[in-house]
Amino acid sequence: MSRHGQGPRLLGRFANGRIEEFINARTLSAADLRDPEISALIAKKLREFHDLDMPGPKNVSLWQRLRRWLEEACGRCSVEEAGEFQLDELGDEIAVLENALSGVDQTVGFCHNDLQYGNIMIYEETRQVTLIDYEYASFNPVAFDIANHFCEMAADYHTATPHVLDFTKYPDIDEQRRFVQSYLSSSGEKPSDEDIEKLLGLIAKYTLASHLFWGLWGIISVRSLSLETNAHYLSGSLVTIDQS
């Protein structure tokens, strides 16, 4: 990523770690994502990220990852928990989504897959943004990455209940359209109304996949947490999966 001009520069490596450049910028807040100017900057940066020519096969990883996480979640849950989460039905839901979306004409790019406000930094003087933390980055439909970013607008990880998403804060259609227009126009060409509506339609469908993605992630992640936190995040995973 450093060689492609993304995130902090890699300054060195050693046996069990690396040294990275310090980024003298501010991490965004939940409120920043609703700022039209900042949202447009994020859209343009995300388009740049998606267009990166990264090595390796450019195969969609989403469906395989969902199935792998579902299998792992089933192995970590009790029979009662699996029933509460309806895990036995999620395999069919994943298959339905994949069949509905895989045959669609769409753009696949190198996606961040976790574009929440804590993974975006802004240089106040230049008003440039940079994306950080590439733990989940992989090739995927770009509509999935944008859908996931929209879902993150419902999150505020600096509250007493960071695991609870407020979906009344999901961006309305005007916010979505502004973001998509900024994203598409960053190529230097004015997008057609048809192009904008097509991408908006795909984003709406991939929102379901985003709910499954982070709902399953929540289930398989909480086992390393305290019992109290475990219960909170399991309830958050249930809410997220229910959204799908």
C-alpha cells in the first residue's frame, strides 16, 4: 500500500513488526461523515483506492469470506445461540444474494471493506484525506464497499453502547446521490443519471451483504472479550443480522 501512495509510508521492517510514518492528521468523527465537503473528499479518495492496480488475482472475496465466517460462527455458538441468530438460514441467504448479484454488470476494485470514520484521516491544512488500516482489504464489487461505508454512518463507536447502530442515521437518498456523483465524477467525466442510479441500486442490494458481513464478524470476535462485553456485542450482532 505504501508503494502505491496510500496510508503511512513504510520506513522499515523487523522480525515481528514494522516502522511506519507518523501521519500528522486528524482522525474523523462520526459527525464528520455527514459533512458534505468531507463526504465528497472521501468519495474521491475511495475511487482512487478502488482503482489501485494491486498484485494478485482480481477475484471477488466477499462470498467466500461470508461462508467461511458463517462456518466459524456456527462452530463458536451454542445450539441456543445458533438458533437465536438463525445461522442455519444464513447459508441460503448468502447464496440468494450471490446468485442475484454475481451476474450483474458491475465494477470490481480493490476495496477497503471497513471504511468507518476511525479509518479515515484528514489533513486540516490541505483538506486531503487518507485511508488507513487495511486488515480487511481485498478485491470486491465497489458497490459493496460504498454500501458498507453508508452503513458505518449509523455507527458511533464513542458512546456507552458502541455496538448498537442507529439506522435512522443511514444516509438519505440525497446524501447517497451526492456521494455517488462525487465518486463517479472523480474520473474527470460527468456521470450520466443512468450511471448514478445504477450504482445506487447496487449499493442498496449490497447493504444486505454488509449487515451479514459485520454480524458474522461480531459473533466470531466476541469470544475473546469479557462476559459482559460478550453479551453486549452478541446482541449487537443479532441486531445487525436482523437488518439483512
